[in-house]
Amino acid sequence: MIPAFELRGVSVYYGPRRALGPLDLSIAPGESVAVVGPSGAGKTSLLRLLNGTLSPSEGQVLVQGRDVAGMDRESLRGLRSRIGFVHQDHALVPILRAGQNVVAGGLGQRGFWSGARSIIWTRGDDLERAHELLERVGIGEQLFQRTDTLSGGQQQRVAIARALFQDPSALLADEPVASVDPARGRALLELMTSLADERSLTLVASLHDLVLARALFPRLIGLRQGELLLDSAPRDVPEEAFSELYHLQGLRDGEVG
């Protein structure tokens, strides 16, 4: 089986400082993985590698068996259109309605101007699909509500629906529950893992909440100072490994996440 994502000897440098790697990693299609570690461990850099918005300084990043570095602009755009991304800060347009923000998930597939028109003058079939997705994430009644009037948890659900609108094969989430309380955070992660399971999506989520990561994900990847410290099922990780992962002594100042 061809991996959904594969990293071969990958390192990322910001100037002279190494932020990630060297890293060898393989994630299977349909697998759900939580990436854990302290701030500055390299979690965000890893997600950006996986969706092609960050190029490795060394090594290869392969998505569905294709080397990202060898893709032309059109191929790279097609790749990104098949990978949904849920941002920590939601990255929604606040003055647009929830349904319009969901339809914005199709921008990468339609091109900018065509996609922009579809948001401003939303077609009936797009609006119906947006409503179905908002229903699936539990806020269908907010279809016509301005996004900036929604709670943080509701906005994150809009962001998840937007990512699903593009019919992705993989879903990446960067600290998706950082802005909500623990109870709502658990509900959001349960929703994401359930959606990934029912749609056979590859799910990779970076998390600070180790309790939720251990409870809801079958595989944990632990990063510290850009290095891979653990890669295992939660039940197979001894407690001392988690202690080492989050031990603060010696973390580099200004580390990029």
C-alpha cells in the first residue's frame, strides 16, 4: 500500500537553525495520528510539509507516492486541493455567513476568480452541500449566520465543514481545539475522528492536550526540538517517555513550531 504521506530523511532549517529532522516517517491512508510535543517542537512545520506549503531543506516529502519537490505549480495546486487544513485560528472570513465560508473550501479546485464568484453568489447546489456539512458538524441552523457572531467552538465547526467541502482524501489540523474549553475540545476531536473514520480520511492533528491525544488517537507521534522521540500506540508508551517529551530543560529559545 502506498503511504498517504511519507518523509525520507527530511530536515527543515530556518536560517542556520534546524527546526525539524532529520525525520523518517510514514502515515498510511485512513490512519488517524496525533502529533504531540511542547511548543516549538516542530509540529506546525511537519503539517506544512505534509500539505506542500513548506519545502524541506533536505530529504523528500512524498504524498500518495509522489515527490512534492518534483511537482509543477498546477500539480501542487491539485495536491493541496485534496488535503483539507483546519487552522488553529479558524482562518475564516468574519463578515461572511457560515455557509459562504464553507463554500470557500472549493477555492483550490475552482481557481480564485471562479471560486470567489461562487462564494459571493452562492449556487443552490453549493448552498445545499454547505448546509449538509454544517448539519453533520452539528450547526446546520447557523447556515446564514454571520461568522463573527458565532462562538469559538461553532467557528471551528465551520472550519471543519469548509475543509470537508473540498472532498479531501486527508485532513490536517493544527491545534484545532486550542481556543475552546476542554469539554468542547473533546467533542470537536471526537467529531473529527468520527468524520475521518466514516469518510476514510487520513487525519493528522497536532495537539497540546496529551490526555485527549492518548484517549482519541490510535497512534501518537512525539516531537521535541524537531526530533522524533516517540511513534507508537498510546498504550505502548511508558509514562517516562511522556515526561521526557515535555521536560522543559534545554529547549532552544525561539524554536519554531
